[in-house]
Amino acid sequence: MPNHASPATPTYRLRWLAPALAALLAAGCASVATTPSAAPEHTAALAQLEQGQAREAAQRLEALAAAAKGSARNALLADAAFAWHEAGDDARARALAAQVDVRRTGGAGRARFALLQAELAIAAKQPGGVSAALAGSDPATLPAPLQARWHLAQAQGLETGGDVVGAAAARARADGALQGAARDGNRREIERLLSTLDDATLSARAAALPAGDPLYNFAGRALVRRGLPLPRPFDTGEGWDFSQRAPAAADGYRPPRKLAVLLPLSGPLATASGPVRDGLLAGYHAEGRARPPVTFYDTTGTPAGAVAAYERAVADGNDFVVGPLGRDEVGAVFARPDARVSSLALNRGNVAPPPGHLSFSLAPEDDGIAAADYLLAREHRKVLVVGSNDDNGRRAVDAFRARLGERGGSVAGVVSVGEVDAGGLGDVSAQLAQAAAAGADSVFLAVRGPQARALVPQLAMAGFASRTRVAASQLVSGTGKASEDVVLDGIVFPGEAWPARGVAGLPPYSQVSEMLPTARGGAARLFAFGHDAWLVSAFLERLVTRSDGELAGATGTLRLDGFGNVVRQPQWSIFSGGVAVPLANTGR
């Protein structure tokens, strides 16, 4: 019951290629555009190829070519070579391709043959020949899966030639036709390419992109992650409609008419929902202007419960939804084909946010990415990584390593540690010394406070006491006694803005934490998270439509990344005298 409160598998021949290109090889077999002027027998063979019968189509096309002459024979040979390539017989494809006069091909047949030649060059580890192979062909004549393969091949050729931005743009043009792991892999490649650009070049190239260019949102996301301004708002398409909301105030305040909040009020996640709920209501009541009615719906902490709660919220006429909170819950709601009411999910799901939906999280991955960017901005590129062997530690470490590698850094060593009270930490000094000898210039710690206190002496013995040490936010878990935590002095970590510098509209952290148990200790982070969920809901149009759209939230500075994610620039803090203080106050 509502609780009303205050208002296709890759073929073997190109396994070494980027996942997106390999995954599309199979998909392309079922998407072959025929040439309108082709003879009926030629068209029938191409239809056979389209149905996935590549070997049979190749044999038929080759037989037709043997009996044909002139331009017809040339076109049949080109398509037979492509069909053999799709069937996995590149030796036969090369033999037939050698007989084709590319100057006598055109349209879709020319584009297919160009794609064949480009992928053969890549398979032969000769990507330098890709650009020449694709020259003169038009990918627009091909169906979407083959267009994506054409652009992915082009990207490899451009990158080989040193055109990083061109390669990223080609991959961005392929993105719309990719799905699942292929899309994820391609997007990582785009991020890797853009990460090689310095700030000035990235900003200039993004500003030069025309409206609607598929690379713009990728470039804009890279700018946001670096804390740089956008040249113009993100291209958001048709995902957002604010027409039902009241006119915006001068500062961008434009809340929904009726707000639903989906939280696990019962079940195993109920404990986490309390601070989120109280933080959201704190922000809600701090707003003196007109506010929408708010209804809380219990998801019970399950995917089925989240979907049912979302459906009830829609049926009740809510025009915006905050939640759900669990990762599986978010994935279940995002996967719905009829999720027509926009939402702000409070976690990352296993699927990307659909148009008109956002994902906001305090995930360990965010800490790993933030720590990598922090070190890279200070020219630390060879890092010792120490992580706990629990889920949070592993996720933060994996994200850190990926981000560091994308931007040209490297890991000098990885040390995994257990809990101190379980005897799992042990003596890791030899591993630390080995990383120091390998030239590690800094340390990333994805561990809790007690683990860090036990590690610091060993780090000092290995020579890391004077080197930059950055930790994930889980560092503060298990801290709070300055006499014990003084050993952590000098360690930097991403924290929340509210305890460090205060937030407009909220009383000081010390005052609220004295009054509310849900704002104390580790729960304070979730309290701040709930506050910011209200803030995003109320100022969403400002975030979506303005290039300078950002919010000074309780968890940090909030912006959107163009792909449905709220990006948080944390408040960096440092231990000094056993107490966590804002980094800016230390003079570093």
C-alpha cells in the first residue's frame, strides 16, 4: 500500500578485434541490402545470405559469376567474396576479391565489398589499409548492422593513422546499432580515445561538433568527468518533457506536479532506505516554495516489488518517480518497454537508463573513477592498488584500474587484503616493497578505516609515507576516534560536501546528526544522497537543458553526463590530526 507523507556470437576469424566489431560480424549476415538492378538470381542469392545461409549463398553467387560476363560478373564476384567472408572462408574470399574491379562496383555492392576489404586488412593485422579500402563507398547504402561494422573498421584505420578524434567519431556513429556487451565495449573504446586528449583540445573539439553529432555526448561526458564546462547542452533527443510542470523559477526550480518515491520500506534493504527517505524529506521541507505532494511506495527490496510499485505510482498519476534503490530493482524497472513516466533511479542497473530516465548512485565504481582522475590530474601515472577482498573493494579497484588504463596510467601492483579482526590483513610488506621497486609513485586504497590503520605502517616501511595516497570513501567506515585515526593523516578521499562545507537549505551536519540517528556515521552518506535526490527532481530541467546546469548538492557538485547518469564531483577531504577535513583547508 502507498505510504502518504508530506506533500549473435562473433565469428572465429576476427576474435582479436574490439568486441563491438566482432559481435557485429554475425549480425551482418542477416542484414544484407540487395541491389535494385540485380538479376532475379542474384537477388535470390543475396536473400539467402540475408537468411543466414552464407555458405550456400556464396556457392550460388560464385556459380552465377562463372556464367556471367562484364559488369554482372564483376558484381556477382564481389558479392560472392563477401558471402565467403561471412561464411568464415577468408582464403576463398581473398581469391575472388582479387578478380574484382572495384571501379566497376557501386551502391550497396560497393559498400559491402569495401567492408570486406577493410575487415580482411584488419584480420591480416594491416589496419593501415582500411582507409584505402573504404574510400569511395557509402555506408548509408547498407543496413544498420553493416553500417556499424563499416564505421568500426573505419575507426581502426583512423586510429592507426593517428586521427584519434576521427576514430572516436567513427565509433560514435556505430554506437546506435550496437547492443549489450558490444555497445559497452565500443563505448569504453571511445572513452579511451578521448582520454588521450588534453583539456584544451577536448574542449575545442567538442565545441566544433555540430548539433546532433553522435560524438558530442561522448565528448561532453569526458568534459563533465574532468570538471570542465560544456560548450552547449547535451543532445537529449525526445526523452524529456517538462510541459506539465509549473513555470520554472529564476534559479531553475521546477518540481514535478506529483512525486512518487520507490524505496524498500520493508525487506532486507529497509535499513538503507531510512536515511535516504529522511534526507529526501529534509531537502523537501527546506524548500519554502510550492512543493508537490509526495507518496512513498514500498518495493520490498525485490525486482518484482519495484516493478509493481512503479506501476502503482504511474496508475496514481505521479509524473516523476524517485527510486528504486536496489541494483536489481533498477534493472527491472529500466527493462520495462513501457516505462513512460520519467524516473531518477537511486542505483546503477544492469541496463542503461532508457530515454527520459536517470541513474544516480554512490557506487564503489564512482570512487574508483574519481580517485583515478584525481591522481592523473596530478601526474601520478604508476599506482600501487590495495583493495579489500569484499564486493565494495573489488568494484572500486576494478573501476580504478579501468579508468587509469583508459587515460594512459598503469598499475605497479595489486594487493588484496581481508578484514583486520578476521586475521585477513597479515604482512603484505613484501608485496608493497615490490610495487615500490617497480616505480609506483602513488597509492590507491579501497579499504575500510581499520584495514587502512593496519596498512599505514607497512606502507611507510615500503617507502610510501611521503607519496600521494588516495582512498575510496569507504575509508571513513570504522573511523571516528582521532587518537586512533591520526595514523591516517595525509590520506585523501572523496567525501560528501555537506559535512565538509555545508549545503544551502540544510542545517549544519553537526546539528542534524545530533537530532537524527539516520544522519549519523555511515548513514550520513545516504542521508545526503536522499537530499540530493530531491534536489535533482526539483531542478531537473536546469540540469538537462543548460550547459552550465549543475547543482551544489549534499554529496558534491551534480551534473548530467548525456547518457542518463548523474555525475558527482565529490568534496575531497584529508585526514589531519586524526580528523577528516576539507582538502582545501589544508593548503594542499
